[in-house]
Amino acid sequence: MTIPFLDLKRQYLAHQQELDAAMRDVVESTAFIGGEKVAQFEMAFAKAIGVKHCIGVGNGTDAIYISLKMLGIGPGDEVIVPCNSWIATSETITQAGAKVVFADVEADHFTIDPADIERKITSRTKAIIPVHFHGNVADMRAITAICQRHGLLLIEDCAQAHFAQHNGKNVGTFGQAATFSFYPGKNLGAFGDGGAVVTNDDALAKNMLRFARHGALNKYDHTIEGINSRLDAIQAAVLSIKLRHIQDWTESRRHNAALYGQWLSDVPQVKLPVERTGGSHVYHLYVIRCLEDRDGLKTYLLAKGIDSMLHYPVMLPLLDAYGHLGHSSSDFPMAFAHQQQILSLPMFPELREDEVRTICSAIREFYKT
Ligand SMILES: *Cc1c(COP(=O)(O)O)cnc(C)c1O
């Protein structure tokens, strides 16, 4: 591949010495689970996001499950989620014993549509999980208002949107709890699996920590049954180093997005991603909509050595896993329209200007602009 979709090696090589040293520290101390490195990262991340508590957990999926369980969501409850997301957002609701209710997404922003949330609310609705999808913030002004009006819990799925903002506030600070993934390909990525839950609620923080540690805040004092979900020390050490660079990396992503915008804005067959007004998009993914022959473009780019992807090729309600809900594409017209059009172009902080130019030239050639 001449231009990869994502090249994690460039970031590693640019910071190899400090990353290697941080990992070596952990190995030499043999404090692999818990300990100082984990506590340091949790504190630094909470401070950077602007919340009181951060609890490192095994991955971003566990983070959602732990939040749901400790917010008391279970059998008889309904939780509303966007119909276009990674399946972690919805499968954890089922695992908690509650019912998944899908809502359509907004045309330009790809995030959950507040108007469709309103239509999906019933007497059993307990919570909403908006996803800051592709790194673009969901409409938190409208969603927090809906939650207040109907007395609903709010859990933000921030897996794709570390340090995205809405009206000057970081995502992760709007609801009772918020969840992050540190999967290697995420904007803040570990060298393996990792995740976190954050909250300003002291009691909830304690309960989430206890649940993620086999139900015991102190060794052998199991007041409940829990699960085993931990951020390990090597991941925490890597993440602490990377946290120092995340603002620069976000700026680079935004710069690359601006270049795409500049060089593709006059291609009539391409609709560019739209940053929410008052929001700051962190471009985990750069997803264009092809109004003509998306699959042809993808093949054309591939022949030129340019990788691209689909996020996600089939919306959640149409997957076999949700066949029992009996949905059809007409239940989610906007997401279904997107499904035929979306194409994720290469996007990462180290992607070079000449590479973005090459990608844009190829797209222009294909559409004969
Ligand atoms: C990646 C992701 C998750 C889950 O994260 P893992 O760390 O892979 O478990 C959850 N929600 C969304 C939207 C994601 O993109």
C-alpha cells in the first residue's frame, strides 16, 4: 500500500525513546497490575478531561458495561443508542439485561438525531448513550435537555472522540458517566487493549471501581460479585506519555481534515464531513459521502495504492445479531442513505500533506473534476 489507512508505526518511531523507557520502567519494577503508573495515568486523564474520577478498565466495551450496571440499568429498562455505531455501544446494554432501542442519525453530523430520540422514548426508557461518532460531537445541548425533561441517565460513548469539545466543554463531562477506549487505533491508543470510565459522582466512581475489581475495594472484602476489568501498567505508562502529545496530534488531524476540505470542496460528487457548530471535531475518522459510485471510487483508490475503509458497512439494526428486533432499512432512512455513500479516507496525525494531496488528486481524477 502506498498510502495506508492508518500507520501506527510512524507515531511509535517519532516517540520511540520515551515510550520504550516508560515500558522498560514497568518491566523493571515488575508492577504489572495496578500500582503507581496506573494511578498516575488515571489522575492525569481525569484532570485533562475535566472530571473528578477516572477508572482504568480493560477496554472501552467493559467501560460501557460497567457504567450501565452501576447506574442500575437492567431487566425492564430500555436504553436508546444511535443505529450507526460500533456494536460495543449496544451489545453491552443486552449484557446488562436491558433492551436496546435504536434511533436514526443526523444527516450531516452522523451522530444520534435528538428528534428521533424523542420519538423512541417510552415509560421504560432509562438512559441514552450518544456516541461522538467519527470524533464529531453529538448534539449535547439537545440531548442533555431531553435527559433533564424526561429524567433519563446519560452515558457518553467517547471511544472515538478523546478531547472533542462542545461549547468549550470536553466530551465526557456532560452526563452521569462517560466511557473511553484506548484500543491502539483510537485517537489516544495504547499498545494493547485499554479503556476508562470517568465521572464526577463520588459514589458512582466507587461503585464502578468496586465492580471492575471483583466487587472488592479492599483485597478479599467482596461486598458484591463483580468482574475483572483492569487497565494494566504497561498500557498506563504508554498512555501517560501519549497524553502529553494528544493536543498536537488532534491539531494535526484537524489540519489534515482542513486540507481534504480545501482540495475536495469543489468535487460535486463528494459531501465532506460537517463539524457541528459550537463543536470541535477530532477526526478519529474522515468520512466522506460519495453521491455517486462509492464502490467504484474505493476500487479506483485501491488500484492507486490508497487504502480506504467503511465505518460501518452495515448499520447495527440490520445485522443478524439484531434480526430478532425485526427492523428494516426504512426504519432508519438517514443511516441507510449513509450506508451506501460513506467512505473513510486515510486519517492519522502523521499522514503527510503530500499524501493528502495524492488522495485528493485521485478522487478528482475518478470523478473527472
Ligand atoms: C472502539 C469503540 C468501542 C469499544 O472499545 P474497545 O476498547 O475496542 O472495547 C466502543 N464504542 C465505540 C463507538 C468504539 O468505536
